Amino acid sequence: MKFSWKVFLSIITATMLTFSIGGYFLIQSTFQSSLRQAVEMAYQENDIFRATLGASIAVSPPESSSPENTVKKLAGSISLSSPGKERKFRICDSRYQQLFSDLSFQVPDTVIKTLDARHAGYSILKQEGRYYLQSACRFTVDDKVFYLENVRDISTLYEMKENQLALYQKISLILIITLGIAVFCLTNWLTRPLRILSKAVRAFAAGDLKIRSEITSEDEIGSLAEDFNSMAGQLEQKICELKDAALRQEMFMGSFAHELKTPMTSIIGYADTLRSRGLSEQQRFQAANYIFEEGRRLESLSLKLMDLIVLDKQEISMRTVFASDLFERVQRLVEPLLNTSGIIFDCSFEEGTFWGEPDLLQSLCLNLIDNARKAVGEDGMICFEGRADENGYTLCIQDNGRGMTEEDMSRVTEAFYMADKSRARKEGGAGLGLSLCRRIVELHGAKMEFVSKVSEGTAVTIRFRKERSDEA
């Protein structure tokens, strides 16, 4: 059942119950009040009958007959009337035997049998479709007990009650119809934002990630729509990120397979040549050298892949790193290779400290310098600088090599991405160095920026924090 129908039926049911119960008790209370007045008047009539009979007995000459005969004889002379109505009564003795009655129908002895010396009583009788109030009281004559009863026609009270109930039913029907129309319009108005939100949710579930709910109010439903829009935005962002991650993973696997296939093909080919053909000493050396170079390339690829896996799985222990120690270690490792290649290496740094893991930082610098070496070629220049400031320490590696385009810079840290594939493979690269650098920078909570121009060179700047950070 729809929420609007639940609200509609709930309000209608609650209103009907409240109105019905309230109306019933109101009519019943009015009826009971009128009945009490009728009972009081009946008791008053009883008292008048009894007083009149007592006065008649008091003024009548004494007789030798029994009190029963006296009461029976005098009762017939009593007449009590009001405009348009004549009051009827009967008298019974102590054995509930009727001594006198001018009633037109027989009444039961139930009331008089329940009376004691101090009380009066009444009951409601129904005769031939009409209602009568039977009231009774007890009196004595010469120590003899007698019962006086009179009957009033109270059918008008019941007729009035029935008329009120009928009128109330008509009013209730009109009220329910009017209220139903009003509540139907109200529930449709109140649930309209929910229908809009439901439509947006169904569209979102069907794949329309751009859909958002219209906010039509500032109440709880409006807040719910705002929360949905916020959730939809975050989900859209997460799904896009997942799609990008899946695409990158697919590209990673394709590139990985390709990078493995190329050296393996060369190794198998040259090994088969060595095995199946008679070669000269120089040819055998050349083939073995190709196998050695491709093997070294596979080794480099596997080591960098292992580093990426370890960085994702292993907890890194950070500590304070002195800039002088890092620069001296890096300079000692790279200078021989760069000098052999005819590349000028300019290393300068300021004293300072920052938070990090020394071995990872060394790997970061070596990969960036090696990447610069592949870009500059012979007679190139690489500058390795360090600057301290109040917030931390900045490393900068700059070369005067080929440089990169805007597209290359946006993807350069992706695994297996190479701006110049032929030259990178010739230099033994697999496109994992900068991906490894990006992961190391992320683990340190640092920031890495690339500035590059084609044919002019590339500058990489990394800013480290001086002390430990919760984000690192």
C-alpha cells in the first residue's frame, strides 16, 4: 500500500473513531441527563401520591376495617393530573398483592421486591413499542407496609435519542466525505516530494548517475532529498573512480603482458640461434649480450613490481631524515654512471631535516635521476637541489632533455606509461619508475609537481613536511 493511502486511511479512521465515540458519548450523556430528570420527577410524583394518600387517611373517620381495606378504599379517590397528562399508579401490600391499580397494563413486581425502608427505585418498561418509567416507594399505615408505584411514559426520550443518532449519522457521513476530499488533497501535496525523490532513486538505480532529486521543501523530506543528492554525488564520484581504476588495471595488465612478451621473445630467439646455428665468436658474444640485456630488463621490471607490491602491503617506519645524509648517498651512487654517459651532474643542498623513510627516499631520488638521464642523453645536464624552509624540505630534480607534452605530464605516473616507448625500451625502461615514485610520495604525505616543456627539459619538485603528520 502506498504511503499516501496509509496517511489517508489513518486520518480518516482516526477521525471516524474519535468523532463516533465522542458523538455517541455526547448523545448518551444527554439521554442519561434527561432520564435522570424524568426519574426525579417520578420520585416527586411518588411523594405527592404518598402525601395525598396519607392526608386522606388522616382526615377520614376511623373504621374498624383493616389498613389494607382503608388504603384500597381511599386510593380510588386520589387523582393527580397535569395539563394534558393524567398520572396512573397502583398500590400493593407487604405480600406484593395488588390492592389498587388504574394502569392500563400489568407491571412486574421486580422494583418493589428490591426496596427497603429507606429507598425508592425505578425500572424501564417496554410495552407495545413504547417506553415507560416505573418508579416505586415504600410507606406504612398502622405498622403495615405498603408499596406505591406510578408509571410515566418516557417514549419521547427514546425517540429524541433515535432522532439525534440519525441526525448524527447524516452529519458524520457529510463530514467523512468532506474530510476525505480534504485529506486526499493534503496527502497528495505532502507526498509529492517523496514521489519526486522516488523517481530520482529509480532513475539512479537504472544507471543515470547524473540524476538529482528536486528539493521542494525545507522539512524532513527536503533534508532527505538533500541527503540523497549528496549520496548520489559521492556514489557517482566513487563509481567513476572505480571505472578509472578498473580501466587502469586493465591497461596495467595489458602493458605488463606486453613488457614481458618483448624481452622474452628476444631471449628465446637469441637462445634458439645459439643452440641451432653455428656462429662465430663475435656473433655468439653479440647474441649472449642481447640475452643478458633483456634478462637485466626483466630483472629491473620484476624488482620494481615487487617494490610496488611491498609498498602497498608493508607498513613503513618513518623517522627524521637529514638532508646531508640523503644527498651524499644519492650523489655517491649516481655520479659514476652519469660521468660515464657524459652527463653533467650538479648537486647542491641546504642543511635541513624532514620526516620519511631513508631507503624509500633514496629509491625515489634514484628513479627520478635515472628518468632524467634517459631524457637528456649525452652531453646533458641534471641538477639535484635541496631547499629548507619553515614548513619542511623541498627536493628538485631538473634536466635539459626532451621534455614532455601536457598529455604526457597528466599520465606520466601511470604504471607502464612511456612518453617515448622506443627510446625507453632502448634504455631498459618499463614505465614503472615514476609510478613507484608517486606511491613513495603518497606514503610520505608529500606533494610532487612536474613542470616540463618540449625540447627544453623537465623539473620535478617534491615538498616534504618537516615533522610527522596524521595524513602521512
